[in-house]
Amino acid sequence: MKLFLKVWKQEGPEDEGHFESHVLDGVSEDSSFLEMLDQLNEQLLGEGKEPIAFDHDCREGICGTCSLNINGYAHGLENSTTTCQLHMRKFEDGDSITVEPFRAKAFPVVKDLVVNRSAFDKIIQAGGFITVRTGSAPDGNAMPVPKENADLAMDAAQCIGCGACVASCKNASAMLFTSAKAGHLNMLPQGQAEKDSRVLNMVAAMDEAGFGNCRNYGECSAACPKDISLDYIAKLNRDYAKAKIKKVFS
Amino acid sequence: MNQSSLLKKYLMALTGIVLVGFVLVHMAGNLQVLIGREAINAYAYALQNLPAPILWGSRLFLLVCVLVHAVTAYQLIKENRMARPRANEIEVTKRAGWASLRMGLTGSLMLAFIVFHLLHFTIRAIFPEYNDMKTTVGSPDGSEIHDVYSMILAGFQVDAISIFYVICMFLLCRHLAHGVSSMFQTLGFRSERWRGKLDLAASAYGWIIFAGFSIIPVLVIAQKYGLVNCLETCGSSCSVNL
């Protein structure tokens, strides 16, 4: 395959950034998108140029490290797929591909295609946990969890925190991520004790990070590699209202 | 005002519910034009002569809802624009529809429409001669009352005004198509199982509102060009120069 690539280049957070065009020949259709970028970087190194920086880690779709906006789509056009699991057979020989970083004020560009997603960590630190002593594993049957709740909590826990929801949202809102992380714990008995403070604090951290507001478009869920449903956003809206009312009248 | 993003969204949804309800009641009231001069005149007279606290209390409440809805929308949109300082090189949309993506546009136009509509038919500042339209038809005690029926017929005799109203009602229809469904999501009363049904219901609601409001200017214009003959004539008070 021969590809015409237009890739974002940015020296650092303060740099304006610009697109650079590259022609890459001999790409196997069996290679993944990231392997194609590896090949491009080898070519750039051979030409004595600086390779393009991009985030990657497990390359099996479970760590949430890879990102990239590919032809306008977070993680590319394929549904339920991370960039590392996107294969070049989904493209045609001679295609033009535009690759840019996930764009959001809360995700500043570190270099080229690498963005700083620490804002997600701040949201987790604000309430995405349960306060218990760790170390000794409790007995598996000590705390019964209804099967339905366990399944719903697992669906939410699938979120790998990649940020595709923010990148695909027209308003760079982090509601899908925040709602999945809060919803996961709010649906389990272990999460009940801190349920109200969790939603209040996580939403406050989300707002403070500079994410936009949810406008119920559903673009986030459509782009999510783990198919997190909008139900969790509705649940967060519900839980937040309850927590806020309780706080006002307490 | 630096309140939580979710509180702002609740404000949008709650004021939205009030306005969604208001347009339905307003539309039902308007449809009395189809019953005849007496029905709409009597209805308008009864509304205008509600006890002052109820009449002005309702008007103030609706005004506050419109203002809160508009100001909050402005704040949200401003924040949303700040949240992505540099736009994507390629902007694509997977799921959101035309109406959802243009709530700010249709909402701003609705605000302009409300101002025009109030000046046109409520305050009657655009055509002050509407104030001279008097009749005893529909009056509870036989005294002269405002002839709302003639005013509506006269108002929609102007092609441009009727077309403008119908276009604005179409924009309202699309605004409702996203808004009515979205407010359930914002208040937490929506699930994926219900999403399709709610979207459909919201769209249907928008079209009902569109049809209910548009039928009157459409009939007036159709009658003007001799296509139908279902409305009463304007009567002598309609002879104001337009």
C-alpha cells in the first residue's frame, strides 16, 4: 500500500504546531495503524529527520494509551476499536490520511501526537475510588452483588480512559469518562458509602479541568472503543441531582 | 457565575420543560381560531382579564424562564468553545443530527422571533391599528372587546409575515426535536432502551407543534388566494391598510 499522510507536528506545548505531509510506500495491509506509524518513523530516521511522537503501550486495545484523531475520527472510523487495533486493511491503496492529536483545552499537546491526559487522573483522584484498607483480599461471597448490577458495573469499568469521548465530543466534554468511572463504583455495594461525595467531587474536578459541557449528542459513545453507553451519563446526571439536593438540605 | 456544569444543564432542562408546556398550551389556544371568531375572542378576553397577579405572575415566570434558558445557553456555548481552542482539521459527525448540532442557532432565532411576535400581536407596536379592532362577538357581557380573530386574519394577510412565522415554527420544531428528548437525558430519566422512543416522541412533538401553529397562517394565505374558504371574513375591522 502507498499512503499519503498528513501528520500533526508540534515541538512542545508552547509551539503553534503545523501539519507535515509524508508519502509512505510498501505498507502491509496486515500492519496495524501504529505499526504503519513505526514504519513512517523508520523512514524519517533514515532520512535523518526526527520521528513523530505518539502514545502507545499495550497495543492490544486494553490499556487506553494510544489515541490519535484519524481522518476526523477518534481512533479511526472503525467502531469499538482502539488505534492500535485498527488495521491498514481498512484503508485503500493511495489513501490520504490526516492524523492529528486528540484536541481539547484539558488535553494539552506534549509533543506531536502526544497529549497530556492528566486531567482524567485528577477526576479519578477526586472520587474514582473507595476508601478501604487494601492488602487482604475479602472473601468472594462476603458481599453479595446482584448479577445485573455486577454486569452494569463491569460495562462501565471497561472504560480504559483513552479520551476518545473528549476528542470526539464537539464540546470536548468528559461526561462519558466521568460517568463511567463514577457509575462503576456507584452501582456496587462497596461504592455506596462515598456515592454522593464521589459524584460532586468528580464533576467539580471535571469542570475545573476545562472540559466542555455535555449536549447529549452521543458522539462520545459512538467513538468509544469500549462502547460505554450514554446510560451512564443519565445515571451521573441523576446521582448528581440527588447528591446536590441532599447536600442543600443537610 | 461559576456554577457546576450539571447545574447549568439542569437549568436548561427545567426551563425547557416550562417552555415546552407553554408552546403546547399556546398552540391549543390558537387552534380556537378554527372554531370561529367567538371562541378565540372569548378565550383571549378571558386570558387578558385574569386577575392581575395570575396574569402578570405567569408572564413574569415565562419571561424569567426564557431569559434563564437563553443566558445559560450562552454561558454553556461560551465554555464549550473554550474547551477546544483549536478545531479539528477534519470535523466529522457520527451520530448527532442537524437539529442537535444547531440548538444555538435555532434558539437564537427563536429569541428574535419571540421579540417580533410580542411586538406584532401582544404589544401591537408594529401595526398599532390592530388596537382599533373591536367587536362584541365573544364578549361575555355584550360590551366591545378586542377582535383577536380579525387581528390574526389581518396579521397573516401579509405573505412575508406568514412565511416568516411558518419558517420560525419549523425552527422551533427542530429545536424541540433535540430539546424534548435531551431534557430527559439531562435530568437522568433516559436509558438506551428508551432513547429511540424518546427521540421519536420528541420529533413527533416538534411536528405537532409545527403543524398546529402553521395551519393558521397557511389557511389565511390560502384563503387570500382563493384556495380555501373555511375562515370567516375579516369583517369591517379588517379593512385596515396593510
